[in-house]
Amino acid sequence: MLIDYKGACHIHTDYSDGKISIPDVVTSAQDADLDFIILSDHNTLLPKQDGWEGWHDNLLVIIGVEASPRYSGHFLALNTQPLCGNGDVDLSRYEHMSSRDCLDDALDYGSTTYIVHPLGIRKKNFLLNLGGWHDWERNGFAGIEIWSYLHDWLEDLKISNFLHFCKNPNRHIKGPNPTLLSLWDRLGQQRKVVGISGLDAHLRKIPFAKKPLFTYTELFKTIRTHVLIDGELSTSDEAISTICQAHKEGRCYISFDLLEDATGFTFVANTAKRTYCMGQEFFTSGEEVHYHTSTPYPATIKLRKDGKLCAEREGSTLEFSSREKGVFRIEAYINNKPWIFSNPIYVR
Ligand SMILES: [Zn+2]
Ligand SMILES: [Zn+2]
């Protein structure tokens, strides 16, 4: 039986530009009842060398890195043991390299890579200018960050609504950007591309404000990635590779758990012979495939094939049968608010 472990990805600490120490991040994640966190400081694996990776009571800490070239797109690299094994924890050279060269470098070391905030962001009034990812023909990355808390929040931010956005940040979270979802759907038709979530948490303070914009405990209750694992997690090294492998395979889904904890969400495809779960890819010659979805709370459940809506239902289950090939994935909404985004099942 698959066990659902929930975690938060793309988190910065004071090893780079986050304003929080790792022990404080750990306490915040434990307070938010997370099973794992993936830390990804900019261009450094020093936290890994310093021994922060592994179990901290019931919380598993995984250390990756955010490759952050100054003028082009960023990506997250996991399974970075070889970089660390070579003593190569200082990746500041990435700052002055192109995204393509950084990606080649990380792949040479055997890392699993995920493009983060792929659309980038430009906000002159807030002095924000972060390049997006353009090199989509370059294969090798395992997935993309389809929903980032920070970037969702920043998208519609203006000087005129700034105070409003700061007062109640969660109210302005809209869900994955539609352009990004169509890109993901398009890429998925060519090959498996995993969707992961990110917080891009930094704990930045606004000048003169009493408390930081988003505390980590608050953020950790919002957008999470749930991974499905066959059995209990064990020792640190095994648990880390099990979680990273499930991510890489796309055996995971994303949810905004502040609405309702999505633990227990299911999306499977049944053929006469076997059952396939999220992230799996199989070949058919036109036999019937039955899709089954269930959510732990009633919602508007939408089944999409190659991005297009093919079934929709209000409730806690959705059943659908088809003989067609395509990339099938689920979205669920509670009162029109985005809640769950599954990884696809690929029927080729
Ligand atoms: Zn970044
Ligand atoms: Zn980041």
C-alpha cells in the first residue's frame, strides 16, 4: 500500500539569502506537521557538508541546491551526493555561467534537476528581475516547478495593492499559472516531465514591518508536495533516496493544504491487467483504461487529457473510461479555489 508523505520544497536558509537558520526551519516544519522538507540554497551545498541532512525526530531534511545563474533561469538539483562527494560544495561559479552550462554541469554529476519559477518575473517597481527558462528543447531536466507560492503571490502584486497583499497573502494565491500549465501539458506529450511545488521561502522583512511577510510555519501549511511511498521510510540515507526517487518518477501531487489537507488523494488508471499510478507511463493498443480519482474532501474534480478538460464532477470521486492515448491528469478545486494538481498518467 502506498503511504502519503507531505513535504515542502524550495526553501532558502541563512546559508544563502534566507533570513532563517536551519534549526528554526526544522522547528517550523515540525510545527506545521510536515514529513519532509527540501532545502535549496543558492549555489551552495554547504548545509549538506555541515551534516544537516537526515532525520530530525519525525522530520526528514533533504538538501539540494538552487542553481542560480545571475542572468538566466534557475533550477533545483537533488541527488547531489557526487557534487558533495567531490568536496565540490561551493557552486558560486554557477552565478556567472549560463543556465545551459549549469544544467550540463549538474547532469554530469548525476543530479536530478527541476526548472524552478520557469516563467521568471519582472517587476520594475519592486526591483525584481529574474530570468525565465527558455531552453525547453534541452532535455535532461526531470521536471518543472508548476506552482510556486512566492511567484503566484508576486504575479499580480502592484504598488497600489501592496499593503492588501501583505495583510492577507493567502487570499491572493490563484493556482498554477495557466501559461505554465499549458507548457507542462505540451512537454508531457513528448516525454515525462514531473510537476513539483515550491515555496521559494526566504523570510524577508518589509522595511518598518514588525514581522516578516510570511513566517515559515505559515508557509509550510500552504502549498505542499505529497509523495506516495511503498511502505514506511527507514534510515536517513534510504529515506532520502526513496523520497527523491518518488519525486523523480512523478509519484506525487501538489496541494494547497490550507484549504483542506489533501492526504489520501488518489488518481489511478486501471487496465484489465494492472493498475498505474501518477507518474507512470504505459503503452496501449486501444484497450479500455478506467481512471479512478478520489479526494478526501468534496471538490470540483477535473480530469484533463493533454491539457483539455475531458470529465468534471462535483463530489469526492470521479470515474472515467477511455480507449484514447494521452497525458491524463487531475485538478481539484474547493469553492473555485485551486486545491490539488496531480502528476499525469501517460498513456502512449
Ligand atoms: Zn530562483
Ligand atoms: Zn529560490
